[in-house]
Amino acid sequence: MSANSISSGVVCPGGRGSGGNTAGIVRACTMRLNLSLACAILAGALLLAGAVVSEVIAAPRDFRLDLAVQDRPSDDGSSLILSWSTDPAVLTLPTGVVLEDDPQIFIERKTEGAVDFLEAGRTTISAGRFQDIELDSRESYVYRIGLQPATGGMVYSEVSMAASPKGNLFRTQRVNALVAVLMMGGLVIAYIMAARRGAKLFIRRISGLDQIKEAVGRATEMGRKILFVPGIVSVSEPQTLAALGILGYVAKLTAQYGTQLEVPNADPLTMASAREIVKQSYMEAGAPEAFHEDMVRYITQDQFAYAGSVSGIMVRDKPAAIFLLGWFAAESLLLSETGQSIGAIQIAGTAQVTQLPFFVAACDYTMLGEELFAASAYLSKDPLILGSIKGQDAMKIAILAAIVIGVVMATVGADGFVNWFTAL
Amino acid sequence: MNWAHKLLLIDRRIIFVVVFVGALIPIIWPIGLAVQISPPVKAVFDRVEAMKPGDAIMLSFDYGPSDGPELDPMANSILRHCAKKGIKVIGVSLFPLGGVEMAIARFMQLDTDLKARNGIDYVNLGYKDGAPAPMKAMGDRIESVFPCDANGVPYSEIPVLEGIRSYDDLELAISLATSIIGEWWINLVNAQFGIDVALGTTAVSAPKYYAFMEAKQAIGVLGGMKGGSEYEELVARAYPDLKGLSRSATMGMDVQSVVHLVIIFFILFGNVMFIVTKRMTRGAN
Amino acid sequence: MKRQVPIMLAITASFLPVIAFFFPNAWINEWFNRKLDEWMVIIASFAFLLGIVSMVQVNLHKVRRRQKGWIFSVIILVSFAIMASCGLFGAQGERENGTLYPFTWIFQFIYAPMQATMFSLLAFYVASASYRAFRVKNMEASLLLIGALIIMFGRIPFGALIHPVVPDLAEWIMRFPNAAAQRGIIIGAALGAASMSIRVMVGIERPYLGKS
Amino acid sequence: MELQLPGIGEWVAAFLTLCAFSFLYKDNILYRFAESVFVGVSFGYYIGLAKINTLEPNLFRPLFGNFGEQWSLIVPFLLGVILYLRYIPKLAWVSNWSLAVYIGYYIGVNLLQRLQGEILPQAKGTMLPLNVGLWPTLCNLVVIIGVVTVLIYFFFSSPHKGVLKPTARIGIYFLMISFGASFGYTVMGRVSLLIGRLTFLVNDWARPLVHGAFGG
């Protein structure tokens, strides 16, 4: 036990026994050294005294396990980590004691002043490690390990050095997440501010958008209606909002061209918003008389019943263009299939990845995932959406750069950079 | 409208009947095709196989009846595997639309199949609302969110839970998930607490989990009925005495073969008709 | 008061778990982490039941006005009342003698088969969509179809009978090209969600105030 | 195996299953009936679920059984009850308070899930070495190119011109292959659900019935 060095309250095994986590322990020790010196000296002195006491108590030991106690790094100061040697050569048992393979061990703990040890938990000797939790950072603890030989009774290991759990200020292993949070936050907020101040932020055109005019034009020529399905969920879903943004644009076009528009809804709240938006668009296009409330209808909330009756509308009215934008679930395939079978131009868009295959296969143009949001930002010029899309884009560049650097680093074998991303 | 075009527009209900019959026949008269094992399933099996008796895993039932045919077989074979190896299973459920009842049914099945004992070999802790909150809390102390099991027995009185306080005392967490909850096991539980996570997912979400698995955020993935049938096969190979027990995913894969072939035929035939129609219209013009 | 208080509450509540995530101080851990998590389970439970009030209101309204299909509203309300009382005054799982509590019985023989069957209808729709809508009309759709066919053959036992390499090819597609594309989508979606979170955390976006 | 005649539970389940299947022919009164029963039962189920699994063990029992230690549970209790004030028009604004706490907490947790749990490890998962032998390197290269081109496709700040045009195209191709895989798996998933129902109808209901009627 004299070989152990004491450094401000943490027991560091001097390279013996558990060699695997020595680096970690040393790091923990160094961290501890960074605390104020006065504190360290005081605690050191106290523990030195404690160690002397425990040396006295530890006298009757049956075997040796190289028991080491250390503070759990980056925690709230309520746990200690106990480790011991799993090497059979170290385990010297009293004569006559025979153990089964990998025996159960009893971890016993007591606060330094106390007389009796109390059971803290059980594990097996091969575990090599035990984490004792719910401790008090104001106390200091000593441990011993008990074994039950087949012959009965109980044999004990040496008593460990005393240690007390320490609270830490910051979880150093999460610094990567902190960097990500600050970067993301900074970029998104900065771009939103810029957009609000009226800075010109460029967003590329989305291919599906270019086709909207063409689709409305074709419907006008054919004298058929346009069907707009804004997904099946409520307005609290961002995808629904994005779809409604595009609906405003489509409604303005149909008002200008004098084309019929129909918007069947599965959600009452979405219906209310959609009606308002269409009405507004018709007023802005100077054709308020062409608007009537039946253009935006509520069908039913039930997924399949809704899909069934919208398919019915498609088959009966044969709209020339169909828009399927927003949040879709399984009904996506029913709707897009029926639309395809009546030969309509179909423009779809959703961020529901599992539904995209059906849209891509059955529709003429599909806005994939984020494109739906970008399209709505492009049309609405809302600084909030515009700014956050730009912020996300900036973060995307950072990630791309990190990936490229990471690939180079991984190839040359500098794993430190790569591992930083998930340091736990 | 030419004949090919008309064929393309046949009544949906005719296709429905073909699918219905195609599925029904192999259910009544099973074929018994061999199951191929894939690495993601093998990885999960090997991880469980490497555990010692007395180790514990958490099995989270994050699915409802609609995905039972896909995920129940996985639950059955994982539970049988653990029972055979003497691994403790702690069942929880974080999916509101029936998760806890799926767990109850699976554990009852285990009781009948292998005479497992509730509270001694396994425990079903029941359901909690607001998934990320209980997931986080269990990293600290499982008992703080699950003060008792699904039958109301206090945590401290359940023998199988002795010595199990948080994720630190578990070897592995397996989520059988139908929805986003499976992703939370990865991006919250694995990311913040470091415990190994394996996923049993519906086929629909399986492609996404490959990205997580390849980034080592999950040790393996059981995708849909196919994944279930592979695990059934692995367990049956390792423990021949379990061969008599039902293997619904393996049986289901027979039906999958037939219905897949029917659908593949429809896709190919539809495309041939499509090309023929196009040619004919072009010819007519 | 009507606007400022909820904004302050939301901003505070959103920062607490983030603070607890980075700073392991004992007091922070106790109140911002442990207690808050335990509390949220309870609040989530209350929130989960919120929709029931609207459901009852809407259906009662329908019945009172004798609106079209009101008889179905009666069925909804009656079956709701029966199941709710089984849950409120009973337990779940099985009794000592092996019979099921009514709550679990109704779940197993009414709720479960209905939920499962409604979703199983999709098998039929997938088949008819495959026939009528999947066309090799351009490069993208063709790639999609080829990918789909390889995976479909590779994932059924029948695929290995055609050629033993088919399942391996399917697995390779899943592990490399598919995982890469999914990863791009995951990163993009995570960026979107994170920026949404940040907008709420600084009070720019206020979904809790109803329509903004 | 001993086949017992289907019990009342199996009869109820089989009837409801057939009612739901009848929607395939067309929307009809049997389907509407079964659906209404389902909607009602599911809302009733939520109440029982929340009471038995969360409210009873996590709130009422500790709060009323051990008030001295668990008094702080009053906070979530009150916040939970306040949520319901939205149904009283005059007090609806108060319910926004607890809604704000609820949404706020999950937004904060979500931010960390996305950044620490997805973006960082997924980016790390793409940092693959390119000197690990021909075939593994090729596979790694596929992943790296795939991730980079897909991210570039979803880059909105500059038009897809010049070098970005072919890059974004490659991104689309990756997406399409992945959607194809997704489609293939969706087929398997949906068919699984059908298998589940048909297996129930055949093995749990029809088979015992036939055996019972004709003595097996």
C-alpha cells in the first residue's frame, strides 16, 4: 500500500495492477491538481491521516487484489470507481481456501470514521471494475472485497485507500457537443438577423417549382381543375406550413389564369389556415369574386377514408394537375397511384423519407426532404425560414469540410481528430 | 385508348384478389424455404451469445399490434435466447399505442414455452410516457421512473433487479421499434450513456438504421420479418432443443417469397405494358 | 403576462436539460436532470391525454345535432366509456389464475386486430401501386426500380435460389450506397431539427402560443 | 397439437378483421362500425394506459403515500392539470404556460440528440481511411462520395452550376438507389402485416373451426 501515491484526495495506483486505465487515472489526477492549491493541501493532509487510520484497520486481510479507488471523472460528485486486478497471479489466497471459477464478490464500503463495513453491491471478480453511486462528496470512503469460499465463511481483501467523490465543473468529454451547439446556434441566429435586416440572401430555384406554372397553364388550356393536397396532419407540423406556403403561390396563379382549384383536407386546423391563405391569394391577384369557400373542404381525419375519398375526386373530376405536398404517411401511394392512372401532371414533396419512393416513382416532379422547406422559403421570402435555411447551409459546409479533413486524417492514421467527434 | 392502356387500368380489386390468394396458399400449405443469415443480425446474436449467465439486458417494446407480425418473432427469439443463456431480461415499453401489451403477451408466451419465471428470470417494468425523459432518467437510476413493475410490485422487491441500478449495470439495450423511438435509443441513450444498443426495426425503417449501424452507433440491426427469421434460425441452430417452438417469421418468409414474386411480376409487366403503350401512341401519331 | 410568461418559461425549460448536459454539478444534476426527467414523464402523460377531451366534445356535438353519421359517434363514445372504465377501475395483464383482465382482453381481441388489419390493407395498395405507378420513365426512376428489384430478390429466401450472390449484393447496397444516402438525409434532417430547436430556444419561434 | 374451438375472443377478433378487410371492396357500413369501435377503444385505452402505468405509480402513489419526501411532485401535477384549462376559453391562456414548459424541455433535449447523437457521430462515421486494401477502400469511397454528394444536393445557397451540377446529380443517384431499397423494404413490411392477419384468420380461427366441425 505504501507504493500508492496520494495526490489531493485521489488514490493513484503507481502503475501496478490495472495498467489499462492508468492514462485515465493520471488524467484525472492532473485535473485534480488544477484545483486550488490550498484545498489540495488540506484534503491531502486529511487523507494522509485517513490512510494511516485505514492501514491500521486493514491489518487483518486474507488476500490481496490490488484494490484501487478513483473519482469518476466528469460527474456530479456522487460516485467512485473501484477497480481490482483480474490477474489470477495477483490473487493470493490463504491456504486451504478454494474458489469456484469467477466467483461472486461482495463489495463493502464504509465511511472513514465508521466502524462497520456495509455491502455496496455484488459483482464477479472478472468484472474488474465496480461503480459505487449515490455517495456524499463531503465524506471519504474505504472499500474492501469479500469472497465466499466453498468451504463457507467469508474472506476479505485488503482495505483500499480512502477516497472521496469529487464534483466536476464541466463534462470535458462533451466539449465537442458544446462546440456544435454554439456553432449551430451562432450561424442560425446570425443569418436570421441578417434576413430580418433585409440582407439579400440567395436560395437556388427548386426544379419542382419551375413546373408549377406549366402545370397550372396546362390545366387552364384543358379546362380542368387543379387538386392540391396539403398532407394529412395539423399546422403545427413544419412540413404542413411549407406546403401552405406553396399553396399561396399556386392559388395566386389559378386566380390569375381563372383555373379551378380544389383543396381537400384531413385536418380541421389545416383546413382553416388553407382557406384563409387561398382567400388572401385570390384577393391579392385581384379576383376575390372567383374565390368561394367550397374550394377548401374538410373531408375526414381518418387516414384511409381520406385517401379513399380523395382518390374518388381524382377519378370523377380528372384534374389536370395534382399537388401532393406536406406530411404524408401510407396514403401517399394510394394518392399518387390514382393520380398517375388518370394521367395528371403530379408535383409532390415531403420530408417523410419512407414515402418518397412512391412519389418519385409515380409523380412527375418530387421535392425531396429539405427541398420542400427551401421551396417554401424561396416563394415566401419569410426571413425566419430564409435565415434558418442559410444557417443550416453554412453548418453543412462546416460538416463537409470536417468530413474531408477527417478522411485525410483517418488515411494518414491521425485518429485523434476523428475520435474527437464522439469522445464520450 | 388501346388494349395495352386498358390493361394498365384494370380494376385494382383484381390485383387485390391475386395478392390475397398468393398470400393465403403458403399459409395453408407452407413451403419451407431456407433462411440466409446476414451480418447485421449475426452481430446481435453473437453479442448476446457472448454474455455470461447473470448478465442483464434491457428489451424495450416500442411497437404496437400493427407491427406485431414483424417484431413479435424477434421478441420471441431474443427472449428464448436469453432464457437459454440465463441472461436477465428487463422489459420496458416507451411506445404508447400498445407497447406494454405487446410486452405482456411476449412474456406470457415465454412462460408457456420455457417456463420462465416473472421477477426471477425477467421482469416487465411496464410503460412510461414521454420517451426521452424516461430514457434519460434511466441513465441515472432506473427505479426513479420505474418505481414498480407492470403488475405494481415495487422495484426493490423484484429479485431479478438486484444490483441493477442504471444502464451502467446492463450489457446491452435492444429496442424493438416501429417509429422514431428506435432512433432515440441511438441518438440519446447510446450517445449520452455509452451503452451498446441493438435495434429490431420494421422493414420500412430498416434502411435508415443501416446508416447508424455503419457509424457504430448501433451494434446491429434486425430488419423486418427477414431479420426476425434470421434470428429464429440462429437460435434454432445454437439450441436444437428449441426447434419445436413456433417460428412465425420463418414461416412468414415463405409467404413473402410468393407475394414478392407476384409484386415483382406486376412491376415488370406494368413496365412492359407502359413501353408498349408508348410505342403504340407514337406509332399512331 | 399572456405572452411574456410562456416565452420565458419555454426558454428556461429548454435551457435546463442543455445546462445539465454540460455541467455535472450535484445541485444542477438533481434539479435540472433527475427531478426534471421524472416530472416530464408525468406532464407528458397529461399531455398525451389532451386529445381525449376534444374527441369527446366533437362526438357529443355530432350526436346532439344528429349530424350525418351520428350513430358512429355513439359507438365511439360507448366503446370509449367501456374501455376507459376497464382501465380506470382495473389492472393490466393476467390474473393469478391465468385469465386476462378485461383491459388487456379488449386490447388483445378488439384493439389489436383492428389496428393490425387496417395497416395490413397497405399490402394490397403496395401491389397495385407497383403495377400501375412504377414506371422507368427517366434515369432516376430507373435507378429506383433497379435498387428495389435487387433488394426485393435479395431479401426473400427465393433470391438465393436464383444465384447465391443475390443476397450479398442486396446487403452490399444496404451497407454502402444506401447507408451513405441515408446518412446525408439524417445529417440534413438533424440540421433542420436543430435549427428549429434553436429558434424556439431564443424565443423567435413560439409553437406553444398557438398560431404565431 | 390439440386444437380447441375458437373462443369468444377469436370470434370477435375474426369478425373485426373481416370488417376491416371489407374496405378493400369499398367503404361500407361494416368498416365504419369496426373503425368506430376501434377509435373509441383506443382513446379508452390511452386513459387506462396512462393511469395504470404512469399516473398511479409515478405521481399519485408517491405523492399521497409519502408526501414528506415527494412533495415536489406537486409541480408536474399542477402543470399537468393546467394543460386542461385550454378547454375553458377564459383561462385557455394559462394552459400555454405548461405547454411552454413541456415543449421547451423536449426542444432542449432534441437539440442535443440531433447534434451530439446524430450529426457528430454520423460525420465521424464518414471519416473513413482510404488505405485499407483495394476492396474496403472502394467501399469506403462509395460511402464518402455518397454522403458528400447528397449533402451538396441539399445545398441551397448556390445554384447547381459548374462543378456542382454533376456532383448534385451523383447525389440524386445515391438517393434514388436508397429510395429503391426503401421501397423494397416497404413491400416486405406491408406484406408482413398481411401475413400476420391471414395467419391469425387461418391458424387461430378457421383451422380450429374446420377441425372442430369435421372432427379434425
